[in-house]
Amino acid sequence: MAIAGLLGAFLGMAIFYRSAGFLGFANVQFAAVKTKPSESPTPPVSSDAWQRAVVESGLSAVAVQTFQDAVLVRSGSGLIVSSDGLIVVPVDVVPAGPYVYQVISADRIIRAAVVARDYARNLALIRFDASNLTVGNLETGTTYQVGQEFILTGKLVAISKPTMFAQRTTFAYQVGDIPILDGTPNAYLAGAQALTGDGGIAGIVYIRFGRIYLITADVIDAFLKNYLSIPS
């Protein structure tokens, strides 16, 4: 079944199963940042719009796995933030230690390296050898409303191939600066993109204490700017 049809049928539930050398590359595309004013109340979003957003987001998502002694110990999704293979993920997905990290993109399984970690933001950057990748569209500067809907989407691995999933969620409340989303805290959601109704990426999520936490696009943007400011 085509991805679009599969996602259309199951939206609203889970579908289961520092190298700084790039700074001098003229043809490398970095994550676009889209800013828009907040909207109150949040307008309803059609199922067709959600389906389009999910299908398009799949181009900027990869599956990420962490192995120790050939045993899978962590997995999640990664968001492509540069066209030459930089991926942002929660630190939870790529912990420090004697691990092997790999990215599954299309039908390729590629060894990856962690190039930066920020434990305060729970973000890590990993790099794998690639070019001409589709970069995610971060939607910064937006205030979200309680009850606003998001679709969590990303990729997990089924029989060595990345498979799309999608799960509907809503903005429940906020703890400090961290939004908490209402939904089933499935472990495979780690690193999933939180999509808004217009297809922008509100951030990525991680799971802790049985709750879904949103790392907002603003936090990711600040993390990337800090990384880019580090001299090579």
C-alpha cells in the first residue's frame, strides 16, 4: 500500500512496527527557519492537510539506531538539518559510550558519528556521509495553544528498512519552558517530528517518566547556531 494511503488510513494512531568541515561548503543547505505569529484560537486542520504534512516530513526523517556488541540498545528518529548529512536527535537516542551508531535512510544503512551533545537541551548532532538531502522546515517563534493538535511522525526500522509512523497528539500543558504533549508515550516516538497543521516542524519529542516532551524548534535552532559558532 502506498505511504499516503497507509497514513491516511491510520492517522490518529501509531502505525507500528563536530566535524565542522561543512562550514566552508558552498552548496550545503541548512535547516530553513520559518517564523510566524501565534494564532488564537488554533484553526481546525483537515485530514488531507495532515496527510500531506506527514508524507512531506518523511523526506527529512531518518531512522537512527545505537548498538553495543552487535545488540540494539537504543533507537529513534532523526531530523535532517543539513543537506550533507547532519541529523539532530535527542541525546537519549545516542548515549555516550562504547557504542556504534547507524542511520537508515531509504534503503541505505550508514555508519554515523556523534559530533555534538547538549545535555541541558537533550539534543545531539550526528553526521553520516550523504549529499543532497531534504532538510526539515523548523517553525520558530510560534506560541502554541493548549489543545492544539500535532502529528508526531518519524521512522523506525522494520526488516532493515525505515518505516513511517504517525500519531496524533495535543499540547496539554507546559513545565517551565518545556511543552508536554497528550498522547500515548510509545518508546519509538523518540526523535519524532511534531508537525503543525501547515506542515512546519514545531520540534522533536522525547519520552521521560511516561510523558511526551517537546524540544521546540526555537531550542533546536539555538543549539544549531551554537554549533555553527564553534571555530573549526
